[in-house]
Amino acid sequence: MISTVLGFNTAIIKQNDNFLALALKIKKEDNTCRTYYLQYTTLADLLIILRNQLHRVAHRLLEHGETYRDQLHEQAEICIKNIPEIDTNEVQMPEPERRIASLTLKPGKSDSTLIAMLQSEQIEIITIDDTQAEVLLLAIRQAFLHADAEDFLNLIDSTTDFVMLYAVQIMEDTRFNYEYFEHELWKQNLFSHHLAVLYCYETENGKKILSGAVIKTNAVHPSEAENSITIRINEQCPKLRVVNEKYSLCEIFSKVIPTVGNMDSLEACLHPLKTFFIEQQAKLEI
């Protein structure tokens, strides 16, 4: 089933006062409505997709200015006029077969086509125009605000401006004890560049780089946005947090990894990180 969005509505479903799912009701161009339920993983995927669409919108605003801004306002008005009502039963007694088990993205030039695999194993295709992305993001945030669950949304949102590929603990003999995080190719392709990150700590033997990571992100290098990401992953990733609990973090180093051939391999990501580590640690020891 193919759905081109005309309007949408959102609501939060809780269980024992904890987030269970986002109910997303979509009104299609033929005026029929479909309701979907997104739990943590698929909601995070949707937020990543919508963030990417906002990234494209920002570029078009720079290129086309007021003309494109008028299109955004016009689309927002259409969405607001076509908000479908969510029935009480859709929140209190959600249909399990309408839960989205996984999302795959087919990106377009000015829209995102979501291939949704439902729990019932039915596949539904939903097309969201770039001009609708901000309105849908606002609707999602409003649902969390209404449910007094904004902190949970902020937690999910803090993981959507990058993908973690490798987290590394650096051993005394400079060996890398690494953990790999697998992501679908469509998700990796939404981010522009690989970034090597190193974390330096105050130890009993002076300043030492004890951990690092390789991520993909769209954040400008260097920038406050990038700094925010590098701090967050150090606080959130269990493998990196282990080092944090032993020593005081004093510096963070980052470097864009040039794209050379296939970047999916272990060597393509960890060799530049190792080289960067050797260079930075040598500077600390001067």
C-alpha cells in the first residue's frame, strides 16, 4: 500500500507511566487514514530521516529564499487543515499488527519514501515530502510534551545526528579493544563524513588518550554541534563510559577521515583512528 501524506496526528502510548510507542495517524491524499505504532528503534529511525530532510530544506532555503519559504508555509497550512482525529481506542487498545517492525528509506530528491514492515509482515510505503518534515517533527514533539515525556524524546533525539560505527578502548600496549555497531546502509548514507574522535584523560602518568570512536555525521568540523556529539557519545556509550568512570576527561580531539574507496571495512575506519592516536599522543608527550 502506497501512502502520500496529506496530514497527520500523533499521540504517546505509555505502559506503567513509561513510553511504549508513538501512535502516528496519517491522512492520505485519497482521504483515507492509517494508524501506525513506532517504538524506540523505529521512532529513532524516523527522526533520523526527518532530520536529514530538514538538512535539505535548510540548503534549499539558502538557494531559493522566500519562494521556498512560501512553499513551506503553504504545506504547513495543508497539514494543519488535514489533521486526522485519533480515536481513544487507537491509544488505549493499539492493534499489534499495526506496529512498524522496521523502516527502510528510499530517498528522493525532495521527499523520503519509507518502506515500513509491519508486525503483520505487511509492507506499507509512506512518502513524506521535505516540506512536511518540520511539521511532522513538531507534531511528534507536541505529543511528547502533552504526555509529559519530553525528556524521553530528548534522549532519543540525542542519538539522531550521528551514527556510531566503532567505540574503542586503548590498551597500555596501544592495542585497540573495539566494539562495532552495525547500521543499515541507507542510514549511513544520510550522513556526509566519517569522524575520528579521541578522548584524553588526566592519569597518574600524565595526559593519556585512553579511548576513541569513529562516527558518521553531518555536523560541520569543527563546530559546537560536533563538540556536542563527541561529548554525548562519551557519556552514553557503555564502552567509553568505563574509562570515564576511572579518570577525568581533559581534552577531546577530532579529525575528519577522508573518504577513500570502500569505507565499510574495519581497516578503512580504524587505521586512520590509530594513526590519529599515535600523532596526538606523541604531541602530548613532548
